[in-house]
Amino acid sequence: MASPAQPPSPDPAQPDSNTPRGDAKLRRGLESFAFRDFRLYQLARVAVILGAEAQSVAVAWQVYAMTGRPLDLGYTGLALFVPALLFLLPAGHVADRFDRRRVILICYGLQIFCTGGLLAITLAGVRSVWPIYSVLFLIGMGRAFSGPASSALIPHLVPEEQLVNAITWGGAIFQLANTAGPAVGGLLFTLPLVALLPHHPSVSHELTGAGIVYIFTLFTLAWFVALIASLHVRPGRMEHRAASLKVVFAGFQYVRRRPILLGAFSLDLFVVLLGGAVALMPIFANEILHTGPRGLGLLRAAPAVGAMFTSLFLARHPLKRRAGRRLFIAVAVFGAATILFGLSRNLWLSLAALALTGCADMVSVIVRGSLLQLATPPEMRGRVSAVNSLFLGASNELGEFESGATAQWLGAVRAVVAGGIGSLCVAGLWSACFPGLRNVDELSSEALRGKTPAEEPATSAP
């Protein structure tokens, strides 16, 4: 049987994207960069994440400048999140039914159209937020379909023995671009577009800044599409059955029958739901640490910095054994560091605690991502990725609501400390309820899928 990390029936006219370049011997920890398609894919990701994060800053400033109401900022997130709930399950089937590379190209073609729409709204001087919400809904729909396809594409870019390394570097690159993106957006927003368009001096300053950001995002999207189009990999069709309720919900059935996946996804859901402190950082910056906006920026960046350094370390020193135990240790560290952040009254101690949460969270991301890819057969990866995305989206969105509601009831400090304690309790409870996840040792398809071979025929395509 062919390795699940290899694309089935590759096009013989295309070069093998899983053949490493022979002009250089890469250092330990950089093995996945020996493969052309992986390098191009990560270059594309850096660009598109920078553009998306910069665009989110521009949209937030633009909406707030129009209305002056914080609630309208919340609606921007809602406009992006609702399509994820509506379309994630069919999106998972699309990722398994059609060429994943083509699905990504179509989705980001829609993103280019949407960003062009935001630019047109900006230059026209529209003062209503509803056209912006409509465009954000379309962007969210595109992301709902591209997310499972992008996740399921990764095993086709490198051979299986380098997949954990590829996932680790993917996390590091995401954190780097995700941290730099808002800063790039804020910088571009301050540039005067009037200087570039001297014949339109009536355009307001806020809108000109947003216009420059949208132009930058258009360039990043075009770069992304060009690089993805140049990939040699052709995944082809994984699922041959037409859409039906049974086929669309097969991802849920597969996760339900795999305790290691159900345990990993639900563990992350409840830990983020209880322990996330991101939504309360403005309160800590202003009322507890008394550092103002500059301190808030440092607080927001600290988890990403910790996560990025952890990714770099694990790329060189990968998790080879006892992955399940290390996952639960990381969750416990996340809870303890959250408690430390809640009790801290010193900025540097708070930054250290948040960086530690980022370190622990990255270990969880790498283990969970590896389980997703290696414990799932190729024809199911799109639908299982959609289930994972649903868990992630619910934890992030509901986590912010839970943090705000708990802080309103208990106060910000008690809310964060209670969330950290809750994370510790979840880690202990899940360790007892999911012994298979706790005892996961080697991250390989043979070790993970070989545990319950009797389940395979029920979910495999005929």
C-alpha cells in the first residue's frame, strides 16, 4: 500500500514534488524545505497571512471610524465566523471530492474579488458598514472552503517522515506572519494615499489609509495565487462518492470513532474556551498593569513570540516519543502560566507568563496537527480537517464571549485565574477519560492508524 502522504496517481508529465533538491544538504531541522512545493507553499502562506492580518486592521479602523461603536467591531468578527458554521461541513467534502489545489485557487480568487470590493467601497467614500459586512461574509465563506483544503494539502507536499517537521515549520511561519501582519497594517494605514492620487484630494485620511492596505492585500493575494498555481503536486480526487448526508458527516463519524482525535480536538476546545485571556488583555494593560496601548501591544505579541521560538526548537529537536504525555504536560503548563498571568502585577512577569502560554500552546498545536494528518486516511482528511476547524472556531469565538461574561461577573483577575484552574482540571479529566491519547507514543501513521484497524472499512471510500 502506498504511503498516505503521497498523492495518488500523480500526473507523469509533472515533476515529483516529493523529490528533494540535490544542490544542497540542508541542516537538521530544515528537512521539509528540501522539497520544492513545500517551500513555495510556505512563501505563499507568509504573503497571504500578512495581507489578511493587515486587512483586518484596516477593516476594524474603517468600521470604527464610521460608527464609533465597539459593538460594530464585534459584528465584523461575526460576519467572518457565521460562514464557517454554515459551510464547513460541505467544505470538508469539497476538499475530499475535488483537487485540493484547485479548490484553494478558486477560494482565493474569490478573496481577490472581495478585497477589490473593499477597495472600491473605500475609494467611493461609502459611509455605511453594511457593504463591508457583506464583503466580510463572502471572505468568511471563501475561508471556510479553503481551510480544509489547505490543511489536507500539506501531506502531499512532503513525504510522511517529514510531515511533523513540516507541521512544526508551518506553525512557526504562521506565528511570524500573524505577529507581523497587524504591525504592517498599522504602518500602511498611516501612509497618505492622497500623495499617490493627487487628483482626488477629497478622499478622507482614514479611507486613504485603508485603501493602501487593501492594495497591499491585493498584491499578497496575487502572489499567493501565482505560487499555488505553480505547485507541481496534483492531489486529484480522494472521495469518489457524491454528496450525501452520510458522506458529508463522515468526518464527524470518523472523529467519534477515533478517541485520540476526539480527545485532542475536544481538549483544545475546552482549554481555549476556559483559559483564553486574549479578550481581557486591554483591561490588564489599562487597569492592572497600567501600561497603556504600548503595553497592550507587547501583551498581544508575547504568546506569538513564545510559540515561534518553540516551533524553531521543535523543528530541530522533534517530538519523537511520548507525544501524548507531552501534550497533557503542555496543557497543564498552559493552565499554570495563565494563573501566573492573572496574578501578576509586573509587566515583565506578565509577558513571561504569556510567552510560556504560547510555548505550551505550540506543543499542543504540533501534536494535534500531527494526529490530524497521520491518524486520518487521505480520502478523509478534508472532512476531518473541517471538524477540527469547527472545534477551533467555536473555542476562539465562544472563548472570547466566556472571558467577557466571566470578567463581568467575577472581575478580570478572578476570571483569568479561574480559567487557568479550569484548564488544569480539563487536562486531568481528559487524561483519565482518553487513555489512548495520553499513551500516544510515536507520531506516525502506522502507530496511530494501526491501533484500531477494524474501524477503517466503515469510513473508507468504496
